[in-house]
Amino acid sequence: MAEEKARLSIAEIRDIATDACLACGASAAAAKSLVEATLSAALLGRPEVGFPHFIDYLHSLLEGRIDGKAQPRIQNPLPAFIHSDAKGGIAQLGFDLAFEDLVKRGRTFGVAIFSQRNSYTAGELGYYVRRLAGHGLVSMAVANAHALMAAAVGGKPVFGTNPLAFGAPLPAPHAPLVIDQAASATAFVKVVRAAAENVAIPEGWATDEAGEPTTDPTKAILGALLPFGGYKGANIALLVEVLSAGLSGAAWSLDAGNFRSGNEPPNVGLTVIAIAPAAVDPSFAVRSADHFRRLEELGVHTPGRRARRGSLDNAEVIEIDARLLDDIMTFMPS
Amino acid sequence: MAEEKARLSIAEIRDIATDACLACGASAAAAKSLVEATLSAALLGRPEVGFPHFIDYLHSLLEGRIDGKAQPRIQNPLPAFIHSDAKGGIAQLGFDLAFEDLVKRGRTFGVAIFSQRNSYTAGELGYYVRRLAGHGLVSMAVANAHALMAAAVGGKPVFGTNPLAFGAPLPAPHAPLVIDQAASATAFVKVVRAAAENVAIPEGWATDEAGEPTTDPTKAILGALLPFGGYKGANIALLVEVLSAGLSGAAWSLDAGNFRSGNEPPNVGLTVIAIAPAAVDPSFAVRSADHFRRLEELGVHTPGRRARRGSLDNAEVIEIDARLLDDIMTFMPS
């Protein structure tokens, strides 16, 4: 079904979204971090986790799952290790506060790591690696979330959808390589949508409450998502869990709060590793682009590379679902 | 079928394997690196890539795919970045030469990276992360190999089986957490074995030469392996390719030599990232073990953790297939 679209300039939507954040109790800094990440997802990354997901943030600010005034505590326990405690705030603010330093330390030492505990869920994970790729760095980002996914058929939910993102710089006119994928076979929202539309879900996506495979989305919502690719996908979820929650000291997925209900911050983890390819070869990006062109000729898709590149011009017009815009407007000061 | 086993002390098999390496033209240092990695796979890791794979190394030394006398050139372009050019030798020698320094730099800076170009295939990838876990470091290792795997049905081989390994230290009596898995749905050797035994392979393992799915192993050998978990597994292979070959400057899988035929080194890449969890929390290993116990109680397998821990006692007896031992003996000086 075609949905009605509203057309706004980037300056306009930025102002509206910022005002909505402020009205919901975000600090100016948190509002800026969240709105820029949302615009990046909408225009350079995955629009479905841009403004549609922004609504979750507004509700969570109002309902206590995000502390909009939280001031991350950022420390540097070792020269190439940046640690952040988000203190119940959004993940993007701690990352923004550390970003310049992460880039500098990545370039200076060859590799640097940012590991953050106790934030709201990370949003579009591709955002973090896309930004680092814009500064010439190869990077990997991982984040956990409250348990929604079993390790296998028959199991209870023990992992979040535990996404992993990977980015690498490419020369203009290409956008960077950006891989951004959940460890689950599908996103939870797709199951919710199937339930709303009363259609079956494919086998392999989820189990019911008893741990049995199901194609009924209403049963799947009470059960568990399944990993992509069987036990190997479950191992990726475990890797993500250890690197994000374990390393940062965040809540394990089993203990994390739900990001859509309740009044407590999820307190989950985000870890980003930034690597300087120029340490070995200043022509890394060109060499990679040449190789990806060969892969593309052989029919292999290299994600992100064909997306749009570059910065966001204030005057540029973006389209947004009219209903979504209305929803955002309801959070505005009257 | 039960195979006849030979029983030897570790000291005996170490001497036999070392003499076989030397007889095939390996330097003393290369022989030591290869034999210790093989013993580690056999006793602490994955025995199927221990001595059975050791035979591949001996053939490759004799046939020019490994330069047994190669002296890796190891550099330190940036403080936390170690780069190695294996110069056509085995991957394990460069890693051994850099190992102490990698551990030291990982602990000093919080994270350090080892990236190596132009080696023979990496062997058991869990070996690299298991050793680092033994020194309290969390790590990830990736390696490419000559193209055997398509990105999807209908494609040509463009990636190696491109394994990824992940390790994390756990307190005694546990062995470390070790994930070690190919990006392919199955190992090439399993297809070869199915062909030898004249049995069908499962759907989803491979395609024939025309890119069509096949369950006939003889057709699969001429075709391509398939990734685990569809496009997400193919993306993992791409991540591995960029981090191992791209970052190190090794041959892309498309350009790499076959490790079982021809007379040229494969010149592939290996990258290992080592992270110091103690930077944030000295109790990381204990906290992880506690969580893994909870996961285990919920039926979730945490790989490696139940394996045996510790060092290899010279007097200890190991069992090895009698035929395999005979094969190794044929390489000995007469």
C-alpha cells in the first residue's frame, strides 16, 4: 500500500525532531546526537531504522527507559582503549563525545577500541562504522539488547538480535562498504508486522513459547527468534554478546531491560573497533574498490557501496511518511 | 569404521613430526611453529585439522607451495599495529615471532592488531585465539584462502571458506571460549569425503559448475561451496576477506593459489585483533564464566569452554591414526 509522504527540507525535519527530543526531556547534546544519527540512517543508511525507530526513542525518553539528561562518563584506561558509561542515556551521545578521540587514537596507534556500557539500544549499527569509514578507518561494531532470540530450536531467549556491523572506506564516488546485520534470521519488527497483517512467517524465523518451530507470528511473539544460519549464527550472537556486554561491563542480554516497555534503561553494551588501514597501505581504499568492482562483475553484492555518499545539505528535501511525521509532531510542545 | 590407532608420547610424535618437516625443507623455526600448532589442534582444539592437515603442509613444502626457509619480515608501522610479510612461508611462524610483542602491546595499549600477508593457509584458526586467551586476551582471528565458495547460488567461487575465530579467557578449570567456524556451510574436505564414499551431500552445501544447487559431491567439487546462512554468511566472508587480505595486502581469495595443488604459495592473509578486557574489568573472565554457566543451564553450548585446558606434558600419551602416522613416516629421512 502506498503511504502519503510529507516533503520537508533537512533543516525543517532536524528542527522538528530536535524540538520533539527536547520536549521529551532530552538534553541539547542528547537531542543533537539522536537526531543526527536518525538523519544519517534515513538518508545514508537504513531508513527503516531512521525516523520509524525515532518514535521508540521519544516514548522511551518519556517513560524512563532513556535518561535524556544522562552525561556519559568517558575514560581512557589504556592508550588505545576508550571506555564509556552511558549512565542510562542513548548510545549515540557517548559515541559522539568519544568520536574525535577514537579517530585520533585509531590513526595514532593503528587500532583503537570504544566500549560502552549501560546505554539504550544502539539504533542503526551501520551508523557507527559508516562515520568511521568517512574518516578512513576500517571498523567493526557490535551491540547487544534484551533477550529475544534463542540459540536454537527448543531454547529460551538468551541473546538480543545482537547485530554486527562492519565498515571500510572506499574512494569517491562510492559510499563506504557497510555490512549491518542482526544475528537473528529476521528482525523482531518483521514478526510484529506479520502478526498485524495476519500473515504467516517463513520457517526458520522463530519458535513458539514451548520452543517449537512456528510460522504463526502471534505465537512467535510469545516465543523466541532464531539465529540466522543455525549454530554458526548463534556463535556470532555469542561473539557479539562477549564483545559488547562482556567487555564493556553492560547488562548481559538475559538481564537487559526491554527497550519498548517498562521504566528502566536497558543498560546494554556497544563496542566499536577502529583500524587504520593506512598503517600498511595508503591505497587500501582504492585497492578495495577495484576488487569490489571485480566482485560486482561476478554478481556479488558489496553492501553499502552503492548508497549515497557525503554530507547532508540543509536545503535538501527529504520525504517522510505523513503519518510518521504526525506521530512525531504529537511529542512537540503545544 | 574404526581405524587402528598408534599410541605415542607427545615427545615422540613431536620428534617425528619435526624430523618430517626438516626432511621436507623446513627451517628449524618453521618446523617448531608448525609442529606446536599441530599438537595444539590435536590435543586442545580440533583434531581433524591437526595431524590430518599436517600432511598437506608436508606435501606443500615439497612441492613449493610453502617456502620452508622463508623468514617473515615483521614491522611495527604504528604502536599497536604489527604487520608481517610471511614471504611464502607458513602463517604460524610469523605469528610466533610476533606473539610476545602482540601480547605486550595488547596489554599496554588495550588493543593491538597483527596482520600478515603472503602466507600459506592459516591451519586451525582457533589456535591463534586460544593462545591469546591463555594470556588473558580476548581476540578475533580471520583468514582467507583461495576461492572455493560462491556468495550465493548461481555465482562463481569468489571467497575462500574464510573462517573467523573468536576467543575469550575463562578461569580454571575451564578452557577458554573458542569459536572457530568457516563462512561456508561446510568444509571442502567434507564434500571430498562424501565423493570418496559415494554419498549425497545435504542441500545448501554447494552448487555444481553451472551454479545450480546440487547434492552430488562429485559435481560440487567442480562447482562452489555455499555460505552458511545465506547472504548474511556471505557478508561474514566479505568481512573476513577485507580484514585478512585487504588490510594485510595479501592476495584476495580470487587471486590466491590453491593450497593443495600447483607450485606457488597461496600468499593469503591472516589478521588477529587482541583486546585486553582487564582495561575495564579485571574480573572479566570470572564474570563471563558465571554467565556461560547460566547459558549452559538454559541449554546453550559455549564452544571450547569444556575442552581440556593447559600445557602439553612431554610424557603424555596421544593416539593417532596408524595410517596417518605411516603417511607422516614416509616423509622422514631414510
